[in-house]
Amino acid sequence: KAIEIDPSFYKGYFHAINSLVNLGNVEQAQIYVSKMQKNIIEEDIMGFDGVPKVQKLVCLHEEILKSFKEKRFEECLKHLEDALSIATACQQYKFWMAECLIKLKRYSKAKKIIADHARDSYTIYLEGLIAFSTMDYGLSIERFREALKLNPDFKKALKYKNLAEEHKKMDVENFVKQSDDFVEQGNIHFRTH
């Protein structure tokens, strides 16, 4: 609000940029850096470390997205750790870290991250992802449905709910087939003896 009233109030930019960086809001931080650079004289912002932090966070954010997309989860974890050393309060980075840990089958570390956050659609999705990864398809379906109730547009939760339903159906069909095979083998054994 202060910089809306006085666009040359450099301390307002400092506080806004630092807050946005801590939250991991890279895009908004970049906007404030641009506004600050346009409205403030260079000597007023000498020594302010917010601009390099934003630049570093932008690079890390791109590397996080790239390594996650390419399923290089160990590398993604390293970038997330670096990003969280700058954006200390960024929940999204923490959730992505939990997701990487799940993909790497480090469930206890992922559960610790989940436990440290309020229960919302993303934490419930992560619980479902752990259940899915450990082949507890019934529980995973419940969790994904719960996440979708809170956020009907949650594409990942919908994708994994559908996958879990397919896997659960295949498990039931395989069980029935194995049971039928077992009964048939018993019948053959009974007839031959």
C-alpha cells in the first residue's frame, strides 16, 4: 500500500520483494523489482539483496520444473533445497519436495513434510500418492476423491484417481482369474485321483 501512495518509497519495495521471495512468488517479485528499478534511483537500492535473490529463484524455479518434468527427482530435490534456502516459507516448494520423495520411495520423509502442513487438497493428494505408490489402491482412491472434493480442478488428483481405479479393477480381475484357475486345478486333480 505504501508504494502505491509513494512509488519512490524504496523500503516498501524492499519489504514487498523480500516477502514475495520468502513465499516463493517469483512472478510477483519480478514485477516489483521492475517497478522498483523504474521508480527508485540506483543509490537508494545499493546493497539490497532482494534483486539477486529474485534472479536466483527464477533460475532455480526453471530448473525445478525442468528436472521434475524429466523425472530427475534427485536433481529436483537439490534444486528445491536451494530454492527453499531463499524462499523459506514457500509451501509449493515443500509440496514438490514431498512429491519427489514419494517418487523416490522415501515415504517417511514425505510424510513428515505432509504432517507439518495444514490438511488441504494438496496434502490429501500427497497422502493418496503415497497410498498409490505402495499399491493401496482403495485408500488412494479415497484420498484422491477427497482432494477433488476440495479442488474439483485438481488435474493430478483426477489422473491418479483414474489410474488407481484401473489398478484396483485389474487386481480384482487377476484375483478372480487366479481363483478360477485354482478351482479348475483342484477339479482336474479330483477327477484324476
